[in-house]
Amino acid sequence: MEIKFVKRDVLKEKPPLNALGFGRYFTDYMFMIDYKDGVGWHNPVIQPYGPIELDPALMVLHYGQAVFEGLKCYKGDDGLLRLFRPLENFRRLNVSDDRLCIPYIDEKFVLSALKELIRYDADWVPEADGTSLYIRPFVVATEACVGVHPSSEYKFMIILSPVGAYYEEGFNPVKIYVEDEYVRAVKGGIGFTKGAANYAISLKGQEKAHKLGYSQVLWLDGVDRKFIEEVGSMNIFFVINNKLITPSLEGSILPGITRDSVIRLATRKGMRVEERKISIIEVYEAHEKGLLTEAFGSGTAAVISPISEFNWDNRPITVGDGKTGKVAQEMYDTLTGIQYGRIEDPLGWTQLV
Ligand SMILES: *Cc1c(COP(=O)(O)O)cnc(C)c1O
């Protein structure tokens, strides 16, 4: 499919590098393609970034049939633009789409559209260490109808946002609130997808944690409220007795690409890695015996987020010595090294734009 290009008359002014924050500024262009039953995906276009007109009966506004993805483009010291395992994001988008009755989209085609879009917006990829261009592909139901059924029309879009370094004052551990009142997902639901509804459902717990002085929520399983699932928008890892342990993917957890990368890197480095069910009780017992030396989150936004404290059932515990651990630091250095092209990429994870 040929992608139409609509040029912008006047390019936008770039935001100051030191004030980027996360997801507040958007580039000059966006990619868009429409779907209609009987026609399929059609009319791909790269056009000036800006508002789109919405019918008030648009199905996504009423029933939340929406999915998204999140990945980044990194500018290395060599000036090259790199994407990290981008095809995995579009594969996962189709997994999410399938669960939400959204039609399949050609993964290679949207990846090539993304690269074309980034080339038009190449000047927007920030250069400073730790900064990147955040990429947000998403699909929403666009049929105008207030009856409940899978929409017959969709819009797939990609928007781009230059983002600041996640750790502006160094690689600092965060405090985590273990939520045992609200739940995020259950097996059979949409926990394994990047469905927008997973975020709507998590806001209340997140707000509660913030009020109590915690930066993130650790979700427990929706049935026993005992087994560990994941943190906000990150998967979670524990280092217990020198083993790296992460909850297995049982249908309610998002299969993070960073999670998979950490598992593979740790295995290559000779660590013992276990993907299995792990309960909050086991974590607390390991802490009591002095065996819980590290915990960290993994996700595209922060890459690795060390954890200094958990609070479950009004019982706060400090992880290890409360500082960033050795494994978290090594994973962070290796992953960001590969992403910015500073070190060798032995698994062929990066692609040039
Ligand atoms: C996106 C996301 C993650 C992290 O996935 P990555 O592919 O590593 O960025 C983890 N948990 C949830 C709920 C997410 O939405």
C-alpha cells in the first residue's frame, strides 16, 4: 500500500530539551489508516499532527474498544536512530486486537509506516542521554452507533512524542504499595492485552497509592489476592537467594518486551531465572530470612525501575539495603547500552530507522 503524504506548511517549534517530561509534546506528523468491514485497511496517510473530528456516537467513546502500544526510538552518539524489537510491539498489538474483536493489521506494513513517519520527524528525536522519541500506536473503534457489537470501522494511528530522561536525578529506587482491595485483571479477561480499559480500571488503586505516598501499585491476582502480578505499567522481578524470579504469564499479566529481554539477558549471563507463580507471602518470608536482595520493575518507559520498599497489609519492608541492586543496575546498563548503540547487540534486537 502506498502511503500518502500531506505536507505541513509551517513546522512546529521544538520544546526545550530540559522540559520534555513524558508525553506532553507531539511532533509535526502522525500516521493514520482506516478500516471498514468489506474494504479492509485503506487510505494510509502521513499528515500534519492535529485534532481529528469525532462523531459523538463513535463506539470507542461509549464501549472502550481501544488498544495501544508503546515503544521508543533512540538516537545514539553515532547519530543513528534505533528501534528496540519493534516487530514485537506490532505482534502484541494484534494479540490485543484479537481479544478485543479488532481486525488484524499487517505487522510489517505498520512497522514500515512507522519508520517512514519517523524519517519525516527525525529532527524530533532528542539527543541528550536518556531522552528518546516515544511512539504510541493505537487503534480505536470508529463506527457511529450506540448498539453494543464489535465496531465495523476502526482507525489505527501512530503519534510521536519526544520524552525526557526517566531518571533525571539518577537511577533511584521507588516505593511500592501492594494493593489488596482493588484488582486489575483476572484470567479470562484482558490483562494480557494493552487494552485501554486495563488502565481505566487501575486508576483508583493508583490514586490510593499516591495519596499514601507510594509511587506505584503492585497488583495481586484477582482470585486469591495472594499471587503477584505486575506493577502499574511494568512487569516485576525479584532477586531471592541469587535467583531471578518473575511471575509466569497466566493470562492476566501483560507480556512485556522488556520482561522478555531481561529474562534472556539474565539467562545469557548465567543467572538462574524462574518464571513461576510467586506469592506476596513468599516475598515477605524471603525478606524475613534476609534472602530478598533486590526487586525491580521492567517496562519501555523506565526500562528498569529498582524498588526500595513494599507495603502490604500495613507492613512496610525494605528490599535489600534500600538502594539500587547489582542485577537491576546491570540490566539497565545492558539494555540502554544496546538501545543507544553503545554496546554490541548480540541478539539483533535493534533496527535502524
Ligand atoms: C506496556 C506494559 C508493560 C511493559 O511492557 P513493555 O513491552 O516492556 O514496555 C507492563 N505492564 C503493563 C500493564 C503494560 O501495559
